[in-house]
Amino acid sequence: MPLNEQSVRAALAAIVDPHTGRDLVAQSSVRGIGLDGDRVAVELLLGYPAAGWHDALASQVRGALEALPGVARATVSVASRVQAHKVQKDLTPLPGVRNIIAVASGKGGVGKSTTAVNLALALQAEGATVGVLDADIYGPSIPKMLGLEGRPDSPDGKSIEPKRNHGLQAMSIGLLVGEDTPMIWRGPMVTQALQQLLNDTRWDGLDYLVIDLPPGTGDIQLTLAQRVPVSGAVIVTTPQDIATLDARKALQMFAKVEVPVLGIVENMAVHTCSSCGHTEHVFGAGGGERMAAMYDVPLLGALPLDIRIREQADSGTPTVAADPESPLALVYRDIARRTAARLSLEARNKAIGLPNIVIQNT
């Protein structure tokens, strides 16, 4: 049987993207196919940043193509392009930001902020331009976690420049008030403060702005979810029932305001003793997986209860920045790819105009 484009497409349709659950043809990742005698060239374009996976995907596709009858050599190029996706109706996307991803938990103490900053760093490591907004007005922790100090600059007296560290753009009320200053504000003031931080910051060409929402599902959180143009949400929980109970409320909150939940991250899933190697599920097992199945959303990944994650965040250099090739950092990067991949399947927003950023491995 002579080599033709149909047989090449059939081979590509047999390769499933583990981050989206769809094959390369179905998710429209095949940008071009070239045939020249016994040689074939394929150009792939992913809708999400995946620099850490490009080489492995290219190798897998090359192997599948070279297994076809009549193919002597296959050349595969893989690139990523981040598009803007739809936000809640009646809201307008933020200038300078393609997509906003909200990270929520429903309750405090589950490692939401640590997950948010490492998710942002992992998206950046995969090739995206990323920012972080600390929406926890009462208990801002992002400045400490990212090692940020000093008040942000205001070049015109109206807008403010985001602070930068580890390659991220960041903003927090913690940068504008003293570290020990309590924010004794009522709900409307908190909402107004967050909107000012969001809208008055001069975000510079972000593919993703990760917003670390305050814990809970009360009036403040619901108002923020209704007024901030969010493309998707990530729910962070720990495995025990009391945590997933509150996390389910956060998930339902986003459903009410028509924000797609991209998936669930189970934090503190398992602990391995550093002395004896004994593994124990301190907070129970499978809570995140059961919750994901209940609401038909993906479990984006499970993170261990590991002292290094806490120590590195406290030091101002979170895990993905402190030890980028460590197993822990690679778990965060896999979660980041899955998060961005799920968002890439959502409807696009064609109204926003930012230059296309292409990340390419050949």
C-alpha cells in the first residue's frame, strides 16, 4: 500500500494526548503533513504549554510514523500556542492577560497558596508567561512565598507595576501594607481592593494569571467569582472527608457562575517517612479521586505531604524554582500541563488581541 496522507492521519489518530484524553487529530493538533517519497514530515501544534513533553511526544510520533509501511524516515516538529478562552458572560477579558485561572479550596489549611505559586512556576517552566494575583486580602502569603519585598512602582500615579521574581509577575495587598498590619475591612471593601489590584496592575502579556482565592465560599468569594473574568478554576483539597466536603462547595460555586472547573488537585495525599521509608496516608486516601468521579472532572494530580514543599515556600523559593528537576517539581509540571490542556479544550475568546507566543521543539 503506497504511503499517503490518510494513513499518516490514521497513525496520528491512534496517539492519545495524556493531558487532554483526546487523540492528536481529534484535538486539532495536526497542523501539517508533508510527503516526499519514503519520507514524511509532520507539524504538531498543542494548545497549551508543554515544553517538558515536546521531545517525548515527537519521539512517540516519529516511532509510530516510521512503523508505517513505506516510511524510511519521519521528521516531527512540536510547538505550543496559548489561546485566550471564554470568560463568564457579561465580563470582559483583562487587557494584557489571555487567561485567568482561579485556584480555590473552600477551606483554609489545605496548601492552596503553595499549590497556586508552584502551579504558576510550573506553567512558566513549560513555556508560558505567567503572573500571580494574591486575592487573599485578609491573609496575603504570596509575597513571602515568592520572596518579594518593597512597594510596587507606580509610573503614572494610577497604575502599578507588578513585582517580579523567579520570572513571575505578581501582585498582592501584602506589598502595599505592612507585614503585621491587619486588614480589618468589610466585604465590599475587600472586593473593591481586589478589583483594583487586578485592574490597575500593568500585567505584561500574560498567557495565564493564576489567582489565589481566599479560602471559603461566602459572599466575598462568590462576588469575586462573579466579577473577575475567569477562564477556568482549579480546586485544591486534601484527602479527608472534612476537606472534600468544603472543596465540593467551592466547585459548586464555580458551576453557579458558569466557570469551568478544570480539575482537582489532591494535596498532602501521602507521607513517606524520611528515616525509615514507611508510607502512610495521614489524611486518608482517595478523597480527591472520589470527588473527581462524583463531579465528572479530572483529578489533575496528587501531591505528597513533604516537608521540603513547606520549607521551600517559606524560604521564598517554591519547589519548582528551588529544585526544578526534582520529582516534586516534575509532579507540579505534570499538573500544570494537565490544567492548561483542559483549558485548551474550552471555547476560545476571539475578542482578545495579544500576539501569539509559540514555543517550539524540532
